Amino acid sequence: MWNFLTAGESHGKALTAIIEGLPAGLELDEQYINTALARRQAGYGRSERMKIEKDKVKILSGLKNGLTIGSPVCLLIENKAFKEDIPKVTCPRPGHADLSGIIKYNQDDIIPVSERASARETAIRVAVGAVAAKFLEEFKIKIFSHVISIGAIKRDAYPTSPTRGKDDKVEYYLNLAQKAEQSSLRCVDPETTKKMEAAIDNAKEKGDSLGGIFEVIALNMPVGLGTCMHWGKRLDALLAYAIMSIPGIKGVEIGTAYENSALPGSQVHDEIFFNEESIYAFPAKSIYRITNNAGGIEGGISNGEPVIIRGAMKPIPTLANPLQTIDLQH
Amino acid sequence: MWNFLTAGESHGKALTAIIEGLPAGLELDEQYINTALARRQAGYGRSERMKIEKDKVKILSGLKNGLTIGSPVCLLIENKAFKEDIPKVTCPRPGHADLSGIIKYNQDDIIPVSERASARETAIRVAVGAVAAKFLEEFKIKIFSHVISIGAIKRDAYPTSPTRGKDDKVEYYLNLAQKAEQSSLRCVDPETTKKMEAAIDNAKEKGDSLGGIFEVIALNMPVGLGTCMHWGKRLDALLAYAIMSIPGIKGVEIGTAYENSALPGSQVHDEIFFNEESIYAFPAKSIYRITNNAGGIEGGISNGEPVIIRGAMKPIPTLANPLQTIDLQH
Amino acid sequence: MWNFLTAGESHGKALTAIIEGLPAGLELDEQYINTALARRQAGYGRSERMKIEKDKVKILSGLKNGLTIGSPVCLLIENKAFKEDIPKVTCPRPGHADLSGIIKYNQDDIIPVSERASARETAIRVAVGAVAAKFLEEFKIKIFSHVISIGAIKRDAYPTSPTRGKDDKVEYYLNLAQKAEQSSLRCVDPETTKKMEAAIDNAKEKGDSLGGIFEVIALNMPVGLGTCMHWGKRLDALLAYAIMSIPGIKGVEIGTAYENSALPGSQVHDEIFFNEESIYAFPAKSIYRITNNAGGIEGGISNGEPVIIRGAMKPIPTLANPLQTIDLQH
Amino acid sequence: MWNFLTAGESHGKALTAIIEGLPAGLELDEQYINTALARRQAGYGRSERMKIEKDKVKILSGLKNGLTIGSPVCLLIENKAFKEDIPKVTCPRPGHADLSGIIKYNQDDIIPVSERASARETAIRVAVGAVAAKFLEEFKIKIFSHVISIGAIKRDAYPTSPTRGKDDKVEYYLNLAQKAEQSSLRCVDPETTKKMEAAIDNAKEKGDSLGGIFEVIALNMPVGLGTCMHWGKRLDALLAYAIMSIPGIKGVEIGTAYENSALPGSQVHDEIFFNEESIYAFPAKSIYRITNNAGGIEGGISNGEPVIIRGAMKPIPTLANPLQTIDLQH
């Protein structure tokens, strides 16, 4: 069983994480993680902070000769924007942890709260995620993500892979992944990317911000992760927990759950077929689906189809043109 | 810290749960839980099973003289539909745990999987939830739920409570709750209820099924539940985990997160005001919001507003007019 | 990962447990568990309660056709000594949870505390343990226990198995196990058993009670359970936690840790030898030890030798001739 | 709820820990922790490594202006003895994690195992413990430890504090603590200290090693920590888990559990008295005990008396004059 803790404030000395439970013998290097960190820092309309930090990870423990040894892996990212003293802030920003945080932690300054509630924390999570991705690669599981919408600009639904074979589906999605990486906003459609860029420019001009919806897809999933047997061990529940724990995420769905909730069962559930040619092969291989409306999870268990999970992010609450708020000093 | 485990199969002897961590001195009786169980069994278009079972709970432990004593509470619901032998089933239903389950648990019969993956498990969860609700009542926290949509029939957005005072909002929502309880489908709007009933009748005729979206609202929430400090302890993440762990639920959002993701930040984040008259009162009381787009959670922490969480349920996968599937015997 | 919760009071309706995480396909029946329960109720000098209850378990869930199906197993033991009303008790017994318990749970009656703190809870733990033992049998792991001392009567140290082969050691210990089962007090030595019986009779006459030391031995252990890598996952730490969680147990040691702490390292650590004949076999088989002072665990990891763990139990605090205490009513 | 993870190898770049769940507002500084680290490095007969490292902690996160802010605290101790390349070792030391570790983690070199299994890990645990001690100080809880025996040299039992008042007991133990700090081996008795030093010298000459028994005492404990209600939440079980998780510790007892197991109940259980003068005061204050054989825990709950826990450490397995072992290369 994996576990990890993260630590670190936005302008503190460093962000750190300790990962428990990795097996021995996994190849791991800082460069692999740094590539993920650089990918995090790209993105049209990124904040000034993104330009200051060029995040580089240090692996402080857990390796020998480039291989994990079964001991905890400690990751550290130094903050270039470290500041010893940050002036007191007393106006809580709507949409932030500010107001609830100072009440909970009995503060008269918002900084101690906002320093930890900052999106900067996601840098070390990306580093932890890169380690996880490296581990999953051992099982040929590939994970990628792309952007479905930014503000009101939403790309058209992409067609479900029309092919029956597992390998064909993987190819279809890897092609999508490649397109996403070519976009400044990781949107698979160039036309939509342009509209999204314009929407961002427009929001910036107004001192406003935007949210959006993204999709994470895991390919080459084995059958049988998660279970219907115990409420706390369903794969969908665990993934919802993980995605919703990312700052700013307020909605999660497996596949297109919201759309599916408006359709009759006959149009949603993924029919099951035998692959006549390979009838004697291992069941999971000789059985196939065409559709994947379930997003790869049935009854809380992975069913071998790509696992598809979407997250809805709220518009960033730090606005250049701020909303009405109060000043705690008055 | 609370914890609970549930056990029991659909046609097994009983459903049971053990709840760990309740304090001593909480009033609890079977009737209170039975009321919640009866409420679960109402609902237009309910299955035949619902008519067979009139669920009654037995509290096997944890009480003395009607008060909890700090020890684990064991709940038991006998299954009236107990069956010793259930004929083997070999055609996995699309949308169910059937196919993944038999591969994971190495079965050649779907029954051992479907017996546990059944929605019947929610009966004991409702009983556990009733105990939780009783506990929360000690803090004046009231929880209710209502149905937003069934299939394509969706009720219009209800207006956000226009009043500023906490008590006014509570009154507004309690009124909604009352309306929901008067509907055969727990929809707050009678017109929409009729349309939903018709949609259900229509689906039944076709041997089809429907899903929908529901909303759970917690009133009188204190400020400060959950935290922005630790990824695994954010209130929104924990609620998403709990909601997504219910069989059939495939999407979760806090407030109207999906709609909010398409709006600019200036229209989403809830402005903060001082209540001039009570300026010297406890901060959380003298500060108010008009809107509650955040669904009562900012930065993973409850902010004192009603906590609003929505779940999207897939159409029930057991269809009278079944979809294409395979027979594992062939 | 296994987990279990127990519930039930001494004179409540029933004791129950839910076990989470068992695999599918394990043979399990009530008779197997009942044998363990009967074994628990034997023992020279047992209390009157033991004579009233002839514990029988009901397996309420988790099985089909005598095999587990991967779902939670719920166990229930009815209390024959169920009592609706138990008169209030206000004199806390020294050595019991009574006094701390009523302060913690804010009670003016000891019953709600002592009903749960009772040794009766160990009945359902024995049932859970029987399920665990059945699971371990799949891996040929056999667990038995015997009594080292009762009060001041202690049996002589039994010689460490002098043989080098794993199978010889297993035979040696199985022989011990058989001897233990023949004793009224599960002591492997008949002479010592008699002295222990006399000590018990003597204590009874004086209205006094005795404690003692027992030893649990697990045979055919694989190499590699537990780890030195994470503080919370060391096998010795997890076993100490489990043993110390049994009511009345106040001390735990792996092997003869207390004696070993007084010896030089050269007399404690178990030398490692190669078995020349089987040099090409799997390492764990071709390597052997003669001694097992480590009690089968080195660095928090099982080393393939029998795991030996001892528990020290305090004298039972309920004395026929009670100690000085107070009356909370005065 | 507290949680922490540690990371780091003996000759790696650094040892680190992340602590989750500290409240905001706790004063914390590196000097406080460094004092505990220096205390760890004292001790007669310490290894050469101890002389190389002068451990200093860096607090990387969790503080603002010297106060915790509720976010995770990350601690880092740099290793002065950092080595990029460590020659391969193929002879597993009896008593170490070496042999089991390389089998479990599939290594042909002992270094990756022994680097993490090293006692060096206790440095960062001492740092975490210092943070815990600082937190407990807020509740006036003071924790100290002293050495009962080293090898065969054991100090005489110290008399139980003969006084009835809580404050008198605290004074008695604080006096013991002071004596322990004056000893080169933290033994409260100067005569015994000398004998222990001689035993260490003697073992060193022979290339041998010694173990011993220590005692940890927590003063000013509140009533009610831990519970008899849930098997996994008993204070004694949790403490046994924590103590046994320290490398080298193989035995744990609450109070003098092993001695007590040989005595009749009438001589073990701590009688309860009313303090006539303060009859109207809060119960826990007006009630008192003279003895504390229970070691401050009854029924898994702290009873307000000093909590006393002992650990038995095995002789260090690294011997200058090594034991018989094998070479994995042959």
C-alpha cells in the first residue's frame, strides 16, 4: 500500500514529499520528474510565479544506483521565491481558504493560511505523481490528460474509439495524447485551443479568471483494481478522493457521468461481446466492448477499458480586479 | 474519528454494520433508524424487492438505557428475501460489477459477485447514516436531500436564498426539504415530479431504466471542518469519497461545480460582507455571504454556509429488456 | 489488507465482528470456528461465566457454498447471559477500566464501561482469529500457543530445537503443541501443569487471582513479512500492537527478548549457515540457522524461522476478596 | 490525529520526516530539537559514527514567526557521512535485517537494506519526538527516560513514590530524571552507572556488544487517553506499537508487567482512595492511588498516574568479532 505526505508553503524554503511503500528495483531519476515539473509550468496564460520558478526536484532518499530500494522516497523542490518576511494580509479573498482558514487556525493574518493553501503545493504533487507514473509504466499503464473546456469554450465530444481491439483503442488515445501535448493548453483540437487562448486573453483584460474541465485517461488498465465488496475500496471512490483533493477542483466524474445520468440505461451501458477468433484466449482478452461509457469502471472495479476521469476546476479565486470583501482590521 | 464497516449480501441472512468511535451519551433508538429505512423504501417506480422488504434494524450493541456508551454500535437488518440456494448466473450484465467481479474473484458464477454488489447494501448504509445524522443533530446540523433530475427531466435551478442572515437561509432550505418530502420522487417542484413519474413509466414500458442527479444539503455547518493543510483531509475530497462510494454514483460536485467551471471568477466566488449591526460579535457570525456558489467549502474547509454536494447516478444497469452480452458457459 | 471491527457488551444481545479484506475461495464453516471457541472456554480454574456460555458462532455473510466470496465476513455470537437490566455499580475495581472509563465517558455507573471492557470481548476475537488461522493454513502456516507461567510457577525453558532442517523444527514444535493441548492449562510439561493447578486452587481459596505468561508460535513462516523500511510496518511492531490490544496483556516480547537483553550479542544472534547439499536451491531453503533467539524476526522482517511472541498477562483484577476502593456515591 | 513518515538512509544525503496534524500556534525552533539530537549522541560507549555526526535539524516548513501554522512540519538532518558509492557487502550479519531484507527486496548486495535498517534512522525519530514533546508540554506533560539495565548489570528497583499527592509524585520523578541526566548512561544510580561502564568496556574488548532495558515515564498525564472500547485504540497497544517500532527493541511492557505476572492480584492492583480534604473537587483530583503497578494505564485508558513503559533492546548485532555467517557470493 502506497502512502505519501507533502509539506511546504508557497514562499517557504522548500516543498517536500515522502512516499512510502514503493517496491525495490524501480528505475527513477530526477530528470524524469523534472520533465513532469516542466510540463506543469507550461500552459497559456500562466501566472508570473510560473516564470520565476524553474522547478527541479532533488531525490533525497530511497535510491541506490538509480533504482529504488524499498525505502521511503523523499522528494524536495527548493523555492526560488523564498521570502523570510511576508507582510500581513487582512482582506480574505472570496473563493480562497483565507476566511475559513484564519477562523479555524485562530490567526489574524491570512498569510499563514494562504501560504499552504496555495496552488504551489501542486508542484510537489506533480513530482509524486511522476513517481507513480513511473511505477505504473512497469505494468504498461500510461496516463495522460487533456483539457475539455476553459470557461465557456468547450471542445466537441471526441468520438469514442470505434475499434474493438484493445490495442486499437490504446493507439487511438495515444494519438489524442500527442495532439494534446502540441497544444498550448493541452486541448486536442487546434481550433478550440485558439478560442481558449482568446477567452483567457479576454478574461485577463478584465482582471477576471476562468476555470475549466480536464480529463485524465489511463490506458492498459488491468481488470480488477478496486472492489465492489467494501465501501471504502471502490476504485471510483478512491479516484474521486484523489482528484477532489487537488486545490481548486470541485467536481469529479467517471467517464461522462453527468451526461449519462440524463440517458436511458440502454444507451449508457457498454455491451459485451466475444471475440470469436480468440475464443480460447484468456477471458479478459477474448471479451471486448465497443463503447466505454462506464469510463473503465463497473461496480467500483476496473474492467480493462481505459479509465476516464474528469475534474471540474473552479475559476481561480485570485482576481486582478478583486471582488467585494472585508478587512479584518476594521 | 469515526469508522464503519458493512457486511451482507442481497439474499444473505442479514446486513450488518459496526460503527466505531461514537461518543457516549447520544440518544439512539431503532425507531429513529427505521424511519430512515422506510424513507429509503419509498420512491416512485421502486423495484419489487422494495415491496418485499420492510426493513427494520436491530441495534445489537453500544447502548444502555437508550444512550450510547462509547462502545461500537452494531446494526443488523434481517433479509426477508433470504435464499439458501440461488441458481447460477453466467451472463454478466453490462454496467454491473458482474464481469470484472468474476475475473477478480475467480468465479464461474456471477451470483457471489452480484449478491454483494447489489444496491441492497445501501440499506445498511442508510442505517449507519441515520446514526450519523443523530450525532450531527447534537450540533444542530440538519441534512436533507432532494432530486434534481431523473433521466432528461431536470428541475429548474432553484434560486439561491436571497437573504443574508444565516437563520433565513436555514429557513429557506428547510422549506425546500419539506417540499421534497411531499413529492413521490423527492423533487421540490410538483410539476417536475409529474414529468419525472411519466419518464419513469415510459422507461418501464420500454424495459429501460433511468439515472439522475441528487443534491444533499447540510445546514448549520460550523466553520472549520476539513483543512487546506493536508491533501487527504480536505472536506470536499472526503465528501467526494463518501458519495462516490455509493453503488451507481459516477459523478460528484460541490455546489454547481460543473456550471461554475464555465463562468468567470467574478460570477462564481462568493463576496464577503460585514454585518454592520453585529460588528462586535464572533467573526463567523458578523460576516456574511449572499451567494453560496462554493457550496459551503472553500480551500477544503467548511465556511459556515450550507454544504451542498451533488451526485450523478448512472441509469440502473439491470434492464427488463437486456443489452447484448455473452454467456460465460459458451 | 485485512481489517476488522468487533462490537458487543458482556451481557448484551450478541458479540459481533466484521472482517474486511478476505480473498474469495477460502473454505470456512461455523464448526471450525466453534472448535476454537470451545478451546477458549476450557482451562483450569475458569470463571462461572465460562460454564454458562457454550459459544457458537453464526457466519452471517461472506460465504457461498462454504467458500468466501471476497465480501466482508460477519460473525455473531449470541450471549446466553443477556440481561436487559443490570443494577448500577459505583465501586470501581482497582486494575479495571472502571474508574478511568467513567471519567472518560462521563458516567455515574460503572456498568456501561465494564460491560465493554469485559474479557467476554475476547470470544469474538477468538472467532476472528480462527478465520485468520484458516487463511494462514492456505500457506501452511500453523499457529499454536502454550502457557509459560501462571503466577510464580514457571516451566523450565524448553530446549531450542537442536536440528537444522526446517521440517525438523516444525516437527519439534508440533510435538510441543500436542503436549500443550493435553494439559488442562495448556502447559507443555505435566509436572508444571499440576503445580499451576495447585497455585490456582490456592489463589482461589484466598479470593485472589493470578496472571501469567504465554507464548504464541507461528510455524512455516515465509521470509519477508514486515519491513525495516517503514517504522509503522515492522512485523514486530504490528504483532506487539495486536497482542497488547488483548484485555489484560501488559507486556510483549519477541522470542525471549528480556533474557536476551542481559546477554552479550555473541550469545544472542543466530548464526547463519549454508546447507551444502542444497546449495543450488532457493536461498531461503539452502540457508539455515540452529538457534532462533530472534524469535523469527530480524530488522522487523520475518526470517523464515518460527515466529515466537510472548505476552505477559496481569492477574485478573476481579477479586473475590476485593481490594480497597471508593464508592462514587459517597 | 497525528501521523508522520520518515525517510533517509544511513549514508544518504539526508534524513527527513514530515509530520501531519500539528495544531497552529505551537512554538517550535530548531534549537529545541537540536538539544534532543545532542542528547541522543551522548552515551558511554557510543559508536564512531556518533563522533562524526553533530546532528542539526532544519525545519523546512510548517512555521511562521516561530509558531506552527497547522501545515505539515518537514524536518531535515543532513548526513555528514554522505557517501556516493558504498562497496558491495555480501555477508549478512546475524541479528540484522540483512538476510531477510535482501530476500524480500531481491538484492544481491546488503547495502541497500542495511542503509535503511540502520540505527541512524532513529536520529530523525528523535527530532519528531522532540516536536511531540513540545506539543505535550502545552498540557504540562513531561516525558523522560532512564536506563534500567545494560547487559547483566541492572539497577535495583527504585521505590515507588511513597507519597499520595500527584504533585509529590511528579517531584519524585523529576528528581529521578535529573539524576538520569547526570549519568553517562542515563542510569539514575551512580554506582550502577560505573558497573555499566565497566561492562561496556569489557564487551568492547571482546569485540562483543550489549543490550539493555530502558524506561520511559510520562508525568502529568490526563485521565482518559486511549479506550477499552475499540481493540485498536487502547493506549497500551498504541504505545507498544510505537516502542516496538524502534530498531533493536524486541520487548515492551507497561509498568513492571513481567514481574507483576508472577504476583497475585492482591499485590498488583492499585488500590483507590478518597482524599478526604478535597472531597468536593473534581473526581480525578480527589481520588488518589499510592501504588502505580498498572504503569498508569487500566483497561487501555490512562488513569492519571505516571505512564511507565519499558523497552527491552537486543544486543547490537554489529560485532567487532563477528559471528559465523555465509557469503552470498559463494
